[in-house]
Amino acid sequence: MNSGSLEVSKTDINSENLLSSFPTQIGRLVLNCCETVNFTSLINLRSLTIRFGSAVQFDLISPKYFPLLEILHIGSDKSEHIRRLFERILSNGFPRLRICTTIGINAIERSETWTGSPALRTLILNLRTLSDCEYIRSLCPNLRHFKGILESPNMPTGKILYLFAGKIYICLSSK
């Protein structure tokens, strides 16, 4: 069915052609610095990794295009677009999403409009406060693996909150 996996790099034109040739057969996509690639035709996509995508690409990550999305890995510096994406993620916009990880993204600001994401099992992201971590845990009751990196400009080291099998561990780590 949709067992195909495709990795597209900035200089790989042939892979971009495969996106348009076999859109329903690609279940896993990795975009590496490909800010112009349109991937919205991949309706059976279950796993998406975007390393340094464009603001438009992050806005296109929506349940309208990816109703089956289960795994999402993102790395970006487009903070406003990431905030909107997390509005969808943490309000159950992707009811099948089990794993979500972020790399190189500024701390996500807590939003009182988030309604929860019950399917989410693994989450890694930067947060502002320990209460933000607790808030996310309350919204994601089935969260089993949670790594919340607490950013604080007044601390020489970052606090990292880990949640494994329902237990919280807080570690100090240099940034």
C-alpha cells in the first residue's frame, strides 16, 4: 500500500519528480533543506521529517493534507509558523499523531486554547517553564516519553525534564 519512503535533499531533482509521480504510495518523507518542495499531495503520509523547511511548508502541515500522520520530526527557526503548527498538534488536529520531536526550535509558548492530544505518546520540545511542562502533560494523558527542555536566560545551564513511563526526572545539562 503506502510503504514507500523518500528522502529529498536540496539538490535532488529526481526525488522531487517521484513526489508527483507516486503521491499515494509514499508513507514516509524526509525533507532536508528543501524549502520549495510541495508535499501536500501525499495523502497517505504517516511519517514526516522536515529539516529547515520554509514557513509555507510548516503552515501546510495540517490534517487537511495529512489525516494519517503518526510521526512528525521538525527542525526550524520559523517560530511563528511553528507556534501555529503546535496549535494544531496540541488541539488534536492530528488524531493519529503518536510521536512529535523538535530540534533547533525556540521555546513554545503555552496557549490556553490547546485542547489536548490524547494519541500523543512521545514529545520533545523546548518550553519556557516547569508549569508549561505540567500543562502539556495534562493535555496529553497518554504521554509516555516527554523531554521538555526548559529555557531560561538567567541560568548558565538548561533544565531538561524527562518523563518515562509516567515518572518525571529533571536533569541539569549544559546548552
